[in-house]
Amino acid sequence: MKKKVYVVSHSHWDREWYLPYEQHHMRLIELMDDLLELFQTDPNFNSFHLDGQTIILDDYLQVHPERRQEVQQAIDEGKLRIGPFYILQDDFLISSESNVRNMLIGMEESKKWGTPVMLGYFPDTFGNMGQTPQMMKQAGLETAAFGRGVKPIGFDNEVLDAESYTSQYSEMWWKGPDNSEIFGLLFANWYSNGNEIPAEKEAAIEFWNKKLADVEKFGSTNHYLMMNGVDHQPVQKDVTQAIALANELFPEYEFIHSNFTDYIEAVKEDLPEDLGTMHGELTSQETDGWFTLANTASARVYLKQWNTKVQRQLENIAEPLASMAYEVSGKYPHDELTYAWKTLMQNHPHDSICGCSVDEVHREMIPRFEKSYEVGKYVEEEALRILGDAIDTTGFPEDSYPFVVFNTTGYNKTEVVSVEIELERKTFSEGYPSKLWSELKDQPAKSYKVIDRSGKEISAFISKEDVRFDYDLPKDRFRIPYMEKYLTIELRVENMAAFSWETLALVEGSQETETTGLATEDGRVIENEEIKVTIAENGSLTLVDKATNKEVSDLLVFEDVGDIANEYIFKQPKGDKAILSTDTKAAISVEKNTADQAVVKLTQTLMIPVSADHLLAQEQQAVVDFRYRNASRSNELAPFVIETLVTVTKGSKRVAFETKVNNQMKDHRLRVLFPTDIVTETHEADSIYEVVTRPNQVSASWENPTNPQHQHAFANLHDENWGVTISNFGLNEYEIVDGQTIAVTLLRSVGELGDWGYFPTPEAQCLGEFTFNYGIEIHGTPETRYQTYFEAYSAQVPAVTLQVKPQSGKLNSANEYLRIEGATFSTTAVKRNKETNELVVRGFNLSDSKEALCIEKNAQKPTALLNLLEENLDEPVTETINPYEIRTMKF
């Protein structure tokens, strides 16, 4: 039987990268035009794989809407192979839900056109998430194809020989942490191994002699895949002639122009018994460590912060509130939210969210973030309007100012919330604006206090009254401008239930204030009933957890070093020594000190080099491999001011930090260090539908002196007695240093894209003002660590507040919309199904053991289990959840 060579034509389409989006876009138009012509002129051309992302169709029709029918015909005839995703994402840098929405919307878009290619397609993702097998199976996909994470990939995506290639074949089984298993297909010779096939005899012989040897080196069967294309590759118009020539020259092989569907079906039928199995994450753990591309997690950190902000707005605020409001209105903004998700996901391809493109690309990303966020805010405000009009406040005095606090997360919440209360308004129809402003401003001030439903006073900070302009946009008439008298309330909610709301009210009266604040000794000590923080002269912290009696010292140390590499990879100059904040004295001031919360400000000034020396520019222009550069940091120093707010809240074990810098330095990296005394071989971090366990030590083949890793909400070190969790907001890179210190990257400033040439990126130096939010919490024995993880998730989503009118209504003044009882269950979605409007709740088990789980709505349990495409599964809803299980339920 002849060996069979399957040639699949494709073009890996990065929508934006080393050229701005529209430059790539116009080349896409040419590619699609050529394809539509080729489909008509070459009957032997089997098909073209459209890179697994349906957005390409939108991009093409945006310019050529008149060719929609030709595109539809090509799909109907199987010439154009589409889907199953909306975009090709970087799966580590986007949230769990973002990964699901990419499949959910991608499948929906694909099925509008026809039949999607049922292949999890990750050709160039910078590493692959460990839960891929379970996620693919829950989307009806039994196979995934990927290029990175197993073999070492070097400069310009050169595939390198591996000393310990984890799988002996390019085909393998891939098993996730929950034991879900799919068929894995590695592009062992990259997804360009059949690119530009010669149609001339001598060149073809040389080409195929090499390419066939390469592919047979890793093939487990006599079915070989040749990928005819690469990044932004124009279609090879004479590929079928080149294939015909190959059949003449190599009669022992059968060369066919084919597609993934046929190839996968054939290769699966002939798999050998000794096929290897990969487990969990594929992040190039067995390579030299230089080209894992994990440092893209810290490139252009402002993109990561924006992404986290928008994801939290859509997933954890807009959708839950809209789901609650549906109970009143019977309406849900499906199309608006889909538009917001699509806009956000345009920023999720690996060259976009990773921050590893030219400046023009990342400039264009900011308006997308802003647009998606504003849609999310609009959905939130509309839902609050509907809910606010329906909440009953008759239990409060008629002359009070009621307001509602919503916890839209799946976790109990203790935090200080802020709400603005309108006391009086005068519309512009009542007089001249400035006169109205004066009338309100000149009114005598009153005293106020906050009460709960029972009339009990709630401790609160109430600001002085002030006056400002505002306006309403009624649904049935023209806008209404006015001047309003208002004040701001800050109060602490404690242990507020998940997915709940509580109504309070502002009333006239004198406050009973507690004078003792949490901060003492001029701010050097902050203490509540749970923890004690002591600040040293050099700005480092000592934290004592009273429940465990554990103490950690030398916390919150800022470290600045040089970086002479690029957007993809960090490289410290030879001989460069870290500059530490502990080498100087910190200025300490108390910014807030109440019985509910204390905020202490630390100001530290580091003298650091203004940039790298002049040699770096020369080495960049000469495209010197970053590993072999000799540039060092400049001898010219300048002050680098770091201001940090340290916040402790009554009733909370978590210490929150907010650090601000005005970065005017180049070619450097700023991290914050949290040393521990914990000796352990592994640590945990928040990943995609998984709290992943990673080794603290590198493999024998690792050469990179650093070992950067991806995270979302937290990283944790613990042993059998206690542990430390470091949480963050939009700071996706961390490293375990010396096995005991959690180092979080705040800022990385570099001046070039990197990879296959010299592309200057001055805006990647990240000059300007930045604010970073993160925190620390100590826990006891391992089973208690999950509570610190929930605190980290909750800290990313502030409580939502809303002033309401004194009124009767159909909704109770306090309500627990969903009751969740599961010590290790993390909720990732509360939304409505697009087809049925049924409530959908999704989350996952953080634990490696089976756990109890009970979720109820109005004392009713879920009616069915769903897959990730929100289709019914023929499985019972149990009150236990399996290890690492991703579960979607409907009510």
C-alpha cells in the first residue's frame, strides 16, 4: 500500500502583527479574490482551510459585500473550509469565558454559513491550556491541532531538534486534568512544511526528498500531512500541478490535495498502539526555555489591564445584572452583548493581546476595548434601571434616600463600597443653570447617617454636600439637563452573599462614629481582628495572620533590572544587578484611617538608568539574536518614584496594594517581590478553568535564567501547614524565584517587536503613568487556600451600587438571586441562553477531588446539564462535581 501525502492549502492569517491591521486586511482581500477565482478555474483544487476563524469572512465582506453569494457557494461546495472559532486566540491571556465565547460565537457564525471544520485549531497559540481536551470535547471537537508547547521553536519559528521530545510522534493523545482525552496533532515541522511546492522537476525532487524525510521522522502512520501555506501566504495557484508532478516523481507515494477532515479520518484509522499521551498544559516545559514566549504576558501591560477590565465588566457585571433584570422585563440584550464580545475578541489573537505587534496595531486595540466596555456599561445601566424601578423600599422612611448594593460575583464579598446620592435636583426648565447651581450651593448643610432595613445605623463615611451638572435620557422624551445636590457615601459590606443585593438608606440625623482607626504609629502599623501589618523604614512589610500565627517579612519589595530583548522575551543584560526599593528609605503617610478601613501611602524613589546604552540600538538594527547581545544599562541615572497605597479593611484577611508610577525610563523591568519561607516543589496559579499545579524547578534542558509563567487572578505557594496567595488585576506574568518568592511583573519596557527582523516599537517602552492593583493573603492548611482564591476573584469585581426611589415594587429590598454552596466551585458565567432565554450558570471545580455542589434559584435546582455550546446533555445534574470538571447548568 502506498504512503499517502495529504496537502492542505491554507494561510495562517494574523489579522494584525508586523503591519497594521488594514495593511494585512487589504492583503486578505487579495487572497480571497484569488481563492474565489481559483475555485472556478481549477477543478482539481480540493479546498482551502480558512485558518479556523470565521472573522475572516466578515473582514472580506466588509470590503466586498457584493461577493457574499460567491463565498456562500464556495462553502456549500466544500471549497472553502471554515470555523470552528471566531478568532484564533491566545488562550492563556484571555479569560476562561472568553475562550468559551470564542467557540460559542464561532460555532454560531460557522453554522450560519454551513458546516464547520470540527477541529480545535491552535496553530500558533503561545502555549496550550491544560483544559483544552475537556473544552474541546464539550464543544463536540475530538481533535486539536497545534504548533507550540512540545518541541522547541526558535528564531523566525524555526523548528529545532529536541533532546527530550515528549512524544515520539507528531500524533498523540492529549489528556486534561479531568482525564478528558482527545486526539492531538502537532505540526512537528511547523504549519509550513508543505509551503511553495515546486512545479519544476529538479526543484521538486530536492524539495520532496527533504520534506518527506522530515515528515516521516515524526509520523506515526503512513498518512502524512503537508501544510501548503504559512503566515499571510498567498494561495499557491499551481499547487495541483505541483502535486501531479510529485506523483510522477515519487510513485511509491500518493500525493493528494486534501483537507483536515479527510486527513484526520484517515490517520485515526491507522494509529499505532504505542501512541504517546500528553498531559495538561503544553508550554514548552522540556525546551531550553528561551522561546516559550511567556514574557508576552508582561508586554504592554496596559493591554492586559484593559482586557481584564472589559472581561470583568461583561462576564461579572453586565451579564449577571441583565439576567436578573430579565425576571422583571422578560427581555435580554443578546445582540448587544454578542456585539460587545465580538469587539473584545478582535483584541484576543496572539499577536494582539500578547502585545507583540507594531505600535499601530496596539493603538487600534484601545478603541476596541473602549467600545466593548461602553456596551457593557450600557447593559449594566439598563439592567440597573429595570431592577431599581422594581425594588421595594417601603420599609424605609418616606423622606429617606434608599440605595442598593449588588454583589454580582459568585463569592461572598467584604469590601468598602461607594455610592453617590442625589439629594435634590433643579432642571434647566426651572431657571438659568448658574442660578440653579447657586441656589443649591447656598442651602444650609445637613447631617446624615445610613440605616439598614431594621433601622439600625450602619457605619459609613459621608462626604460634604456638593453641586454638579447632570442629565437624564428618558426612554420616551428629550434629554433633561439639571443641577443636582449630592454627596458620596463609603461603607463596608461584610460577608455579602454571592449574587445578592441589599438595600440601605441615607436619612437625616447625627452619626455615631467610632474614632479608633485601624492604623497606628503614624501609619507604620495597620491592624484588624484578622491580621497585622508592620511597615519598615525601607518600605518593606511584615504580615502576621492571627488565625494561623504565621508571619512573613520583607514583603512588597520592588525590583528594577534592565531588559535588552523584545516584546516576546525578557533578557537581562550581562552583569546587571537588580536595584531594590529596600536600598532607600520610604516616606509614609496616612491617607485614610477609620474603624472600617485604613489606607497608608508609601513613597519610594529609586535611582535607575534612563535606558540601555547606545550599543542596544546598534544590535537591534543588526538583528543580533537577543541571547547574544552585549548591551548594558546606561550610566545616566534618574529618579523613579513609586507610590503605593496599602489598604487594610475590617473583617478582611487580604492586604490590598495600589502602586502608581510615571515611567520615563526605557529598556527595563519592574517587579514586586513577595518572599515566603515555604519550601515546596510546586505552586498553583489561576489558569483557564483550572487552578494549575506547576513545578518550582525547571527541566534539565532549560537554559533561560528565568522561568516566567502565566496567571490570571492569583498565584499561590503552600505546604502542608500554610500558604500565601498573591492576587492581582491584569498582571498576567509571575515567576517563582528561588522556589520561595512570588515575583509579579508590573511593567516591562522594550523597544522592538523581535522575532524575524527589526521592527521598532517605541510605544512598547510604556512611557507614562501606570496604576497596578494586587494583594496578599495568608491561609492555613491546604483546604483553606480556596477561600483566598475566591477573595482574589472577588477583588477583581467591585460591588455595584444604585440609588433608588422611595417606592413599592415587586422585588424584595434584599435578595439572594442564586444560592451557591460549593467550597471549591468558581462561577464564571451567569447569563441567558440565546435561543431559550433560560438562565445559564457555568463554573468549574478548582480542586483535584470530587466535591459537594448545590446551586439553587428560588429553592429550585438546575433542570439540565449543558455543554459549552449550551446544548442539552443527556446527563443528570448531581450534587457533586468531579475533579477539575467544567460544568454548565440551566434553570
